[in-house]
Amino acid sequence: MSLDRYRQKRNFQVSPEPRGAERGAGVLEPKRQFVVQKHRATQLHYDFRLEFKGVLLSWAVPKGPSLDPSVKRLAMRVEDHPLEYGGFEGVIPEGEYGGGTVMVWDQGDWVPEVADVERALEKGDLKFILHGKKLRGSWVLVRTRGYGGGGEGKSWLLIKHRDQYAATGDIVAEKPRSVISRRLLAQIARDGGGNVEKAATGDPETSRPSRGKVPRERLRGRERA
Ligand code: MN
């Protein structure tokens, strides 16, 4: 658990992302936070983060979580992030690492369903309970072999367990807004001086302001531009 890789990848003179404070790994937090950040970078993805030993363990989930237990979502393990990152919503400048718009899509706290989280991570089978606004109940992250082309044990699957919070339907499409500001990606980009058009491609089509309001001729002109 270290923030070295996180810091190496970023220029904090340019990006508003937090550098992160040093914390002793032994500091006991009464509750462990979890956060899911919707991130319209080169590709749209959802960053799934679980607080553990002073950092946020992080996985990038291209399609986002699903409440349907029959759906397995690829989750690529990425570098640990600082705890402060859990509150970050805004614009990472284009050209910087992860350049694009970040939304706090869900947050809350989590409880491991295993006695030893480190051992579970080593084994590649971490079961846990989420207490979020959108994601609740029992989940598992399981490491796969090679699937997804990640190599080096980086590819995992995020799967909902069967319980009263399991559901069909598409939670990422049904609940596209920030849980801390109620904004869509396009609004976050606009407020942060980011690329609004790019951010809007991560919002549901039905919520994009241009739809149905801009005459067809003008829309075509804009698309060409
Ligand atoms: Mn990301």
C-alpha cells in the first residue's frame, strides 16, 4: 500500500487532483470509505475504490458495476489512490494522466466479509458489503487469469451477490448523476473549464441538452465542426 505510483503518474502543479497526505498504515479508521468515480478519460470507465490501510485500493471498471448477479464486470486493478481522492470531482486537464472529467458517482462505506483483507487480495477473492447510495449489499472482486489482457494479475471481475439489493436493469444508465452534486459529466466539465462535448459523451443520450432541442440542421453542423 503506497502512493508512489500514484504520484509518479501525475503533475500536481497542473492537475487539481490531491497529492495525498502520508498516513501510518496502522491508523484505524472507524469506517472505511468506498467510492465509485465515473471518469470520462480516453475511455469512459468507473473507478471503484475501497479504503484500506490508509489508501484507496483501486480498480477501473470499463462498463461500471451491475446489480445483476449474472453479470460479471471486468475490473482492472490500478495504483492505490490517496484517501482524499474519494472526494474529488472535477476536471483533470487534457494531456495530463487521466485527463478528462471525474464524477463522484457513488460513495459510502464498506465492510469486508473476510477476516483478513490482505490475504483475500493475495488470493484474488475479496468479498465485502457496500453501504452506498446506489450500490448496496454483498459483492465480490475475483482475480482472473489473463482475461482482459491485463497480465500481471491485474484483471479482476466485480460481481454482485444474490441478496435483496440485487436487481436487473442498468444502474449506470438509470442513475447517471453525481451523488455529491447531482450534476452530470457535462455540467461538471462546464463548471471546471473542461471539454464539455467530450464529457457529454459519457452522459446518457436522453439527458444531453442538445437532444430534441437543437434543430436537425444545426446539430449536423455542430457534428461536422
Ligand atoms: Mn480513472
